[in-house]
Amino acid sequence: MDQSSKDIIIKKGDLLVSQPFMIDGNFRRSVVYLAEYNTEGALGFILNRPLDYKVVDLMVDFPEYKDLAYFGGPVATNTIHYIHRVGSILDESIEISNGIYWGGNFEKLKSLIANNLITDKDIKFYVGYSGWSAGQLEDELINGSWIIAQIDSNYIFKFKNIDLWKKVLEHKGDNYEIIAQIPETFFLN
């Protein structure tokens, strides 16, 4: 039985985990956190693509901050976004889900970081974002490009230097634990 878009249940705050055989290099073995999802489309950030440079290397007049920036996606790579869990002290933050926020007043953010009130355990920075127009993500889901999973804030703020793609699938359980074991270089077998 074919899946239709009305069978798909997805919402802002969900994770999109790429299928193991996805060819698109931007999304191969990626985990995308959906910050927006509505009838006009979707917007999210790839959680598991650290870049080779720090946040302070990307912005002029930014306080000392040791963590790396992440590749959020191939759209608008001249922009920087931030996901955090300090919405109670960062004005203008938008809650995505379960105490996880997007954006906020940038000048106040700089001040909070400079005064060590926000650390790398509270916030992650993303260059660019991942975006889908109306119906595009649903089509990709129907075609089997993505697996929907639930967010755990540890996926964003705690887990470092692990294979997040594999970890999310293992946490999902059942057949997904088996999918998580497929080697990235399966085509060499």
C-alpha cells in the first residue's frame, strides 16, 4: 500500500533522519531538527555536521566562544542561526519544542556569552539552513528519503564526537537498530 501525504504525521520539533542510502551529499547520514513546519513548507538545521571553524571566526565583534559552528544546510549559507535552551533569559527567542529555542536578541546573546551566562552546553550555531517548499518534504517522506524521530535535547547540546545518525536510529529501536548498523561504505562490499 502506497503512503500518501495524509498518512504522514510530522510537526515542528521533530527530527528527520536520512535513510542510509541517501545520495544527496548535503544530507547523507544527517539528522535534521525541524524548527518550522507548516503549509508553506519546512525549515530545519542539520545537527551533525560540525564545520572546521569556530563561531568567533565567522563574526566580527563576537565574544570569545570555543565551540565549532555547524553546517545547518545548503540554503542561505551566508546566515548564522542559533538553537539554545536559554529562552527564559534571551529575549525574542522562539520556542520550537520542549524548552528548545531558536534565535533571540543578538546583542543580548553576545552580552550573555561574554559574561559566561551562556556556554557551549546551552547553544549551538548553524551556518545556513535546510528548507523545503510546500509539499516538498511530504514528497520526500512518501519516497522514503527520511525517517521521522523524536527530539532529545541531548542530541543538540550534549552528544559530541559520536555518530548522531546512528545513535538516533538506535534510540528509535526495532528495525531502526538494524538500519543503524549499515556501514557508510556499504557499496564497497
